[in-house]
Amino acid sequence: MSDITLQSMTNIEPTDWLGQARRQISRWRRLARQRRQLAAFSLRELQDIGITPADAWREIHKPFWRD
């Protein structure tokens, strides 16, 4: 019977797909939240940050998965 140690089993590096998925979902949620906040800005606030209403509209209406 062969003796398999824990050390030999931990040398295998699985892809971190779950971690990557969590980071991506977190990023999408952050983008969606930022766009909701941008949608609540007044014209004066948009002017303060140098964004036109048309620019804000384009950003607000992007799908959550787009930069």
C-alpha cells in the first residue's frame, strides 16, 4: 500500500475560480452602486466633478458588467 502524505497532496495548485468569481461579483456590485449614486447627483454636483448630464446618463445606463 502506498503512503500518500498531506504534503504531497498540497503541492497541487487548483485554480482559484471561486475567489475570482467572488472578486468579479464584488466589482460588479461596486460599479452598480457607484452608478446609482451618480444617478442621484444634482446638476450642480455633476458640474462640480466636471461631468455633463449626457456623460452621467451614458455612465448610468451602462450594464453593470461594463467599465
